[in-house]
Amino acid sequence: MLRFMFVGDSMTIGSAGEHTWRYRMWQHLRASLGEQDFAVVGPRRALHDKATGEPVSYAYAGSDPDFPREHFAGWGEGWLHMAPQMADAVRQDRPDVLLISLGLIDLGFYTNAEQTAENVRRCVAAARSANPHVRLVVLPVIPNIRARTDAAFAAEVARFNVLLAKAVADLDTGASPLLLASTPPSYDIDGDTYDGTHPNASGEHKLAAAFADAMHQAWGVGAPYESTPPALHELTELTA
């Protein structure tokens, strides 16, 4: 049985009333691996509550009772915040595969591209200290709406993604494979987010597909991502 842990920032934890891309990925894994062949693990379960500014909501859209809520994601958290917590999270929950989407927060508020890339290396080392055979899939930073008007920020995101690719190439090993997923080619911040940053239903599917397709192509895990186009109410529920 493969044990998956979702690691990320606000795009991964999600907020009250959202399905999250974690849910879309779980649906895909259940269809391609079978319900008994994988588990979702992590030290946290809640969604971010925008009213309180805290991760205290359990109001997942759809309220599917079978969906495992476990994750390791936080609103406003990045590589900087996860690196010192990673070893304990991996040791406690024993994931086989980490699906990681981090970096936007770091670059936006805390660290430059080089510093963020160094925290990537710290995070990978911490995960491997707890499980020398852990597999990791990392998504590049997807520029958000700020990059349209802030040229310096856009350049920093681009610079980090180059450094991230280098880190992945440097750190990939046979014992603990490290894989760089591809940014969804059709991802559009106008059509795939509800605020220029956070994914709507369409964006959730595309983020899940990036991880699923990377694992299938590189490791033969699961199958290519397939999804039914999201219902109209799913596309509009977060913009109402």
C-alpha cells in the first residue's frame, strides 16, 4: 500500500467550502489504484477559515464521508516553514510519497529565489532523514496575479523555478526518487482560480493532473489523469 502526503500552502490546504485539489487527487488514486492500495496521511485535517484566519474549518465541499482529510499544508506557509517540521511529519505518518506544492509564499514574503531553493534542499534532507526511501514529487511555482504587475516578483518566480529544476536534478537518487512535475500547460489564472491565486474546480483538476501524470509517466504509478469537466456550479460556487 502506498501512503501519500499532500504538502503545500494555501492552494493545498484550501479554505472552507472548497473541494481542494487533494480531493481531486484522491478521486483519481481511488479510480486508478483501487481503494485498498493507497492511503492519504498527514498531521493536519482542517481547512483554512477565512473568517477567523485559522485552520479550524471542516466544511469541505461535497462532504464525501470517504474522503481522507489528512494533509500537511498551511495557509501562508512555504518551504521555509515546512523544512523544520518535515522530519517529524514523515516520521509520524510514514508517507511513501510526498506531493509538494510550495514556494509562492516564500518568494512573495520571506525569501529570494536562492534562499528558497536552499530551503527546498533542507526540506528534502529532512524528509529523507525520517525515511531514506521516501519519494517526492514537486510542482514548480505557478505565477499568480501579482506577477502581472510586479516584474521583479515575476522574475524571482522564474529564477526559482530554474533553481528548483537544478535542485531536483542534483538530489534525485535511486533510493529516494525526486521528481519535478510539469506546470499544467493550460493553467490560466483567470479561468482556473477564483482570485488570481487559489484554484477553483477547474484549477483543482489541473493541479491534481500535474502530479498524477508525473507519477504515471516517470514511475508507472496509477494512470494518466482523467476527469469529467467540472459542473457549472463547481466553477462558480467560489466566485459567487
